[in-house]
Amino acid sequence: METTEEMTLTQNALKVLQKRYLKKGENGEPVETPHDMFTRVAHAIASNDLNYGKSFSDMEQLEREFYEMMADMAFLPNSPTLMNAGRRLGQLSACFVIPVEDSMESIFEAVKNAALIHKSGGGTGFSFSRLRPSGDVVGSTKGVSSGPISFMTVFDTATEAVKQGGTRRGANMAILRVDHPDIIDFITCKENSHRLNNFNISVGLTEKFMNSVSEDGEYELLNPRSGKAVKTVSAGYVFDLIVKHAWQNGEPGIVFLDRINETNPTPHLGLIESTNPCGEQPLLPFESCNLGSLNLSRMLKKLPSGTMEIDYNRIKDITHKAVHFLDNVIDLNKYPLKKIEEMTKGNRKIGLGVMGWADMLTQLGIPYNSEEALTAAESVMKHIRDEGRNASEALAEGRGVFPNFEGSIHDGKRKQRNATITTIAPTGTLSIIAGCSSGIEPIFAVSYVKTVMDGTRLYEVNSWFEKVSKERGFYSLDLMEDISLRPSILDVSDIPADVRKVFVTAHDISPEYHIKMQGAFQKYVDNAVSKTVNFSSSATTDDVKKAYMQAFKLGCKGVTVYRDGSREGQVLSTSSHHEPTSALSAAVIDTPHHKLTPRKRPKLIKGSTESILTGCGNLYVTINEDENGLPFEVFNHIGKAGGCASSQSEAIGRLVSLALRCNIAPDELITQLKGISCHQPIWANGGKISSCADAIAKAVENYCSHSKNSDDKPKSGVNMSMGACPECGGVVEHESGCAVCHDCGYTKCM
């Protein structure tokens, strides 16, 4: 087996693995290498073949094959499998759906179950559609119900209290049927950005509702307790409200419930009412699913002419091995609940998807937003679906069909080991490890700037663009710096036109083509497709509405949209003028009560880091500036101090940043902080540092003094983002219905 050094791991991949995936010792430092991790996972998953009569030598051969396809980054399973396979926790699934019935006992049983799942490293989906509406009679007490939204708050609070497997905060999906009486409150429940932050929310749309929208008609709201209609409302009004809020902040998303149930493989077991947190995995109550992704950037071969073509034989080979791998995961998994184990083993659903799609297209010289790309998408995904079914059928011959096969949609057709086989999930951290583009998303940026702790600015360049630019002779550091400040390279004349056409980024692509690409993959996916439809900040609600209707017509099972600049906490923006993009994003709002709202942070921002010796250790003060060259925000980090010193330093930085973004003069802040003393003053850099607060004040003062004597002009940022990473302060991108930091691997969902 190859060593870590022989693996094609980027610096970011190593950092993410060390922080989140590798086994750690008592001091929190990794005690295994990436080579060890893949060996651990391959051995654990292959060992399951011994339970099906295979010999030890057969198992060893399978272990080598599993190791090789992971170490080569041709296939990676979902994060819990990489983290936990072969370890004590042993929980290997990412996706769960927990039922919520209309009783206090069921609601709080679901809260408990969700906490157990989050603790083990999984995400949960819920349908709250069975809960009686607010104001409805509660028979046992003769009181009134508080409705689904209030109980969602209980779930949200519980999620906040549970640290997920020591690595991630729990993620939830809440779905409410569009015909529930509380649907208006649900659509608007996240207007306040400080509520329900551990939930993605989606409205479950029915065919009847969509037909009513098309016909400009009305539809009935039904009390789930009695099944009776309580009100008739305009379908157009409700649909427009969904669109308006999705335009404002990306939520709610939509899922087409009837369409999902048309392909429900086990309808005799019940209706599918919910999905996992990112929407790509519809599941029955108490079902879980194990996901994995083929890296399409590794599924190419070079022809004698030097051009690249899709290697369908390699796709077939890796697909068969991946299906075998994921089926083994089902048996080896340590499930958080007995009911989940029973349902999962009864249906044996797996979700094999892809990542690196945009990278495959760039190597083929095919623009993402082209008909040729859509044709390639259908061809590749059909091949994966067909070979996945062949692999599942081969497993069924030796291991038997899934227990709930009789009565399923497969009954009387081909025998399958797994009720579903294909899913396209977000691959946020997995794509960082694999060094490829995420899921089926276009590339985020051709080049971008990353500032490390000592203030050094590094240019991260798309590996395939860097290769082409060097081969074609137009590579230069100046060019890489220039394009790192742009949302697109389409108008960069120093780059050949054919290269510009191929290396399109997310915001070069119209919403229409985002939807078309999702629809092309959905044709050959058993479950659903997780994808973000990107809109520019200038997009209108009508643009979002058209995208929703297009997705419905193209057979998509759900849609997530994101308009640049629409999130209140957005760090970066593609806008170079930093103008408000909506009524919610004005820079400073002066109300009758003189309430100040901090300016929004631009997408890419310039600054520097100063190291100052304090009584608590080395304090690193990073100061970023606005478009006028004035201090805009402050980030502080104290070496390895931790504890109160670190938290207080962070708090000071946050408050200083808030003040600066509310246009408080830096001199006023310096006056307030400078000279504050603590019990550990120190003499350094030719002067006295009285405290961490004093050091921060002097760093801001030094920065302002330097800026006044500098001729450097800050440049506008360009990258699309939805906020600052809560762990490293880096760029958090919105992709595949989720959020991911490509610097440290933090992710909200997966």
C-alpha cells in the first residue's frame, strides 16, 4: 500500500484530515496518518465479506482494492465512515430521518433520538406536517396547541447543546407540507436570522398545489389531526411568498413530495415525508443511508492525440467496488437506535454519487454552461446508474435481495441487493480531501487569495487552470493575483478566449443552466440531487420563480437557491461597489431609535497581521480594511493560550469589529482600549504592553499610522460567499444546499 507521501494530497486536504478525520490521542494531536486512516477504513469495511463465506485471502484482496480506490481519490465514502470505521464509535451513516407524530411523547422522543444521532455524527431530517396547527384544541388538557414552529425551536435548542461526535454541530432539515394550516408561519420563520440556525427548512410541494399555481387557482389547507379543510387560500400568493423569502435569504427551499413518492422504492412501507439536511436523500421514518462519491476528475484517459476522454471502463470498475463497499457499510454500522438498524437493513439503501464534475469538464475542454456538458452529464450518470444496478444485482445473487424486496417497485423485475443505489450529495469536505470540485457544482473561483497567520498572502489557483496556463504559456504571478480579485475571467484579455470559455465560475452560469444541469443528473439518480442554483445580487423574485417552475418541469425533486449578498451575515460579495442588494442589506440604517446596523462585509478583503508579545503570550492581531483603506474588522488569536485569555481576546475583537462596521472612528476605540492594565504587563517592541486590550489598541493605532503613509489602494473583492467560517474566519461558500469552508473544512451539513 502506498504511503502518505505518495498520495496526491494537497496542503488543505492534509489540514482537514488532521483536524477532523484522523484518530487523535489524549493530547488532541493525530495519532494516525492519512495512509493509516484509509488502511483502517479499508480493513474494517472489507472484513464484512468474512460474514458471507469469503476466505481471509479474498478479504485481503478486497481490502487492497478498497484502500487503492480511496488513496487514489477515485472514491470516498461519507465523512462518518472515514471518521469512525474500525473505531469504537462505529457510526458510519450521514443521513437519518426521524418521525414526529402529533403527541407530546412522540415530539420529545424525537428530540432525544435526534440528540443521540447528532452525538454519533449524523444529520437528521424531520417532517412536522403531522403536528396539529397552532391554536388547535389539545384534547387531553382542553388547551391549545402551540404548533410546529414552536416545537422546531425545541429541536433547535437541543441541537445547539450537542457537539456532534466531537467534530461538528448537528444539522437538521425541517419540512412542512404546503397544505398545512401553519404554512405561512413556516415560510417566514427564518426572517429573523438568529432563529432556527441549526435547521434548513423546505416546503413540501404537492402536484395539486403546483397545478393550482399554474392555473392561478386556490387550494385547501388541511388540519392534519382531523383531515378537514380549515381554509382556502391562493396558491399563487403562497408560492410568491416562498419565492420572496428564498430570494431574501435562500430559505425556504422546496421539495416536490409527490414526485419523490413516485419513485419511492418501498411504497408498501409508507410515504416518504422528509429528507436528510441537504435534501438529496428522501427517507422513510427511521431510515438511514450511507453515501459515497466517485471522483469524476479521476475518470479520464489521455488519447494518443493528447486529448482527454471519459474512461467508462474505469467508471464501471470503481462503481462496482463502491457499491460493494457501501453495502458492507450497512452490515458493519453501529446504529444509534434499534429501529433505525431494522429499517436500514430492511431496505439497504445506498447513495452513490459524484464529485469533480466541473474538473472533468475542464479537462475535456467542455464549458459547464453548454448543451455538450448536459449531454455528457446524462451519459456519465446513466452509466453509473446502470453499472450500480448491475453491481447490486450481482451482490443479490450471493447475499440475497433486501428483506423488504417483496412489494417493492423492484419486485417482479431485476433482483437487487439495495432499494436505492444513486444519490448526488454535497461533498464539501470530501472534495477538499480529494482535491477536486464539489459535487456537480461549477468551480467556485479560478484563483483566490488566502491570508495565513503571519499575514502572508497565498494565491490558491485551480489546479487544472494552472496546468493549462503553464502549458499554453500565459501563466504569471501577476495574472494569478489579478484574477483572484475577479468573480470571473471572461473579460481577461491576457487569457485565450477558448480557455476563458471553459473555466466558467458559478456566477458566469445562468440559473437556467444550473437547473438544466441538475435536471440532467436527476434523470438517472434514484434519490435526489443536492445542488445550489446561484443568482447574482441583482436577480429579481421573478427570476427565482422562473427557476422553480423550470425545476418542476425538468423533473427535479427539490431546489435550493442562493442569491449573492442575500444572507445577513455574508462576508464576501461579488459586488465591487458594496452597494445594498436588498432592503435587508443596507450598510447603515438610522431608525427613529437611532439603531445602527453594521455594514456588510465585502467578499474579499485586504489586511495584515501583526504579532505582539503580551503577558499571555504572542497575540496575533489581524486588521482588515474597507474600500476606503480604513480599519473594518479585527481578528485576534493568542498563540496556544486558550481559556479566558483567548475568549476575552476574541470578544474584544468582535466588539471592535462591530464598532468599526458601525462607522465608529478608530481613534475613539483606541482611546477606550489603550492603557488598560492587567496583572501581567510586559515590555516588548520598545514599549510597555499593559494588557491584551492595550496590545489590540496599539495594533489598530499602528495600522492606521501605516495606512496614512501608504500609497497602496485596496482592491474590491470578488468571490461569492455566505459568511465567515466560525472556526477559522475563512470564506464559507454556499454550495449543494450547504455551507463549507475550503480553508479548514468546516461544514454546516455534511
